[in-house]
Amino acid sequence: MANLRITLQIFLAATFLFSAYTKAVAPGFFEVLLEQQGLVPSRLHGAWATRFIIALETWLGLCLLLSFYVRFILRFSFLLLVAFSVHLGYLIAIGETGNCGCFGEMISMSPLASLGKNIVLLAVNGFLLRYKFRGNKKPRITWLFLPLLFAAATLIWPVQTQPDEVVEKLPTFEAETGIDFANGSYLVAILNLGCEHCQEAAQQIVAWQNNGIDLPQVAALFFAEGDTTVADFNTITGSNFPYQMIDVNTFFDLIGSTPPRIYWIVDGQVKQYWDETLGEDFLTTFAP
């Protein structure tokens, strides 16, 4: 029985640590997801919440792994799993089938699949709670772990209170396109190839260009999620922008709450940007 208890305790600890890791490798994805699910009022709040959740899950995993305050940690983790499960039940009830974010972007799980995972974890947690723990370690430094981990998370992944300067993250276009962003006026579109809103924005830009609207030269930073390729995107939208591919972290750094985001860069400086939809405000900027 003791071996089973140790095995299950390590399994639960590893699950919390892995969950924290999957959020840490792409924090921007989880920040946006928290806002989209209505758990925080803005992405800024989501950024702080993401770092706290990373710290909390790491703390729970380490405490279980080191057998620190095991009985308290198990009670707390059981209540936490119940709370997560209630939220997953709500997502299921409203018909949500996309990635719930429990394991970040690394392992995409629907709310229903994640609820099944939580039921298994609750069973493991409940079994461990019934075990008579004797001599589990209770060092007072345990309570310092959580704020220290939270502080470390905010240092490793600083919370952006202002939009990132896109010019600091632009790949080098000059070699392939001859574009010099330090001189002249350009539109830089941050687009997810499989995103319908991104496709609509690209279609709208192409339509304005075809109708004689004098827009700055457009370049695209593409993030590939799903099966849509650049060729597919160009076919759907009728566009053919010079582009570079970017990774998931750069993509979420450069967008707001949801894609797309369009930056207007003049002589190497961001002059303005637009999120999600391109309406009259965008058009009158270039065709007053």
C-alpha cells in the first residue's frame, strides 16, 4: 500500500508540474484563453493570472514531490480540481469544444476530455486523502515557495503593460523582399493562417487595394495553427503579401486579445495599430 501511495503521489505531483510547464512555454496563449473564457476582464489581468497559476501549480507539484504539508496540499488540490471541473462543466454546457487550455497549447484538450482527466485526478487525490500520513515534512519555508515562484514567473515572463514594439520582433525581410522598415510607411499584419477573422481582414485589405485605395505596402507575419498553408490562405483571400513565419510566442506577443492585429509602421516606429476588424477608422486614416 505504501508503494502505491508513493506512486500516486508522484503521479499527481508530475501532473501539476507538467501542467505548469505547458502554460509556461506559451504564456500568451493561456492569457488570451482566460480572457476569451470570461475568467478575467482583460488580457493584462490574464497575464498576471497566468503567472500566478504557473507558480501555484509548480508549488503544488513540488510540495507533493517533497512530501511537504501533504495533507493540506491534497485538500487544497482537491478543491482546486473541483473548481476547475465546475468551470469545464460550464464550458461543456455552452457547447465549447475547442482547446480548454489545461495543458496550454502543447496538448489540445476539449472541455469534455479535460473533465475526464480531472475525474481521474480527483480519484487519485481522494485516494491519497484517505491514506494516514505520518511524518510528512512541514518546513516553514514551504510557505515562501509560492510567492518566490510567482516572483520568478514575473521575472522570467515579464507582464507587458504596453503593446510590444513590433519593430523589435520583425524578422529580417530585406534579404527576401528588399523591405527596409526603417524607411517609409508599411502595414504589418499579424495573422493566423487558419483564423477566419484574419482571412477576412486580408480580403478587406486586398479589396481596398483593388479599388484604388492608396495603402502602405503590406507585409504579413504568419502563424500556422492547423492545416491551413500560406498557399491556402492566399487562395482564400486573394492576397499575396510578402511574409515571414513566426512562432507561437511571437504571435501572442504581437496580438491583442484576439487576432488579427495590423500595425502601421512609419520610418521604423509604430504609429498606430488596429485589432480584429478593419473599419472606417482604418480606411479614413489612409483615404480621408
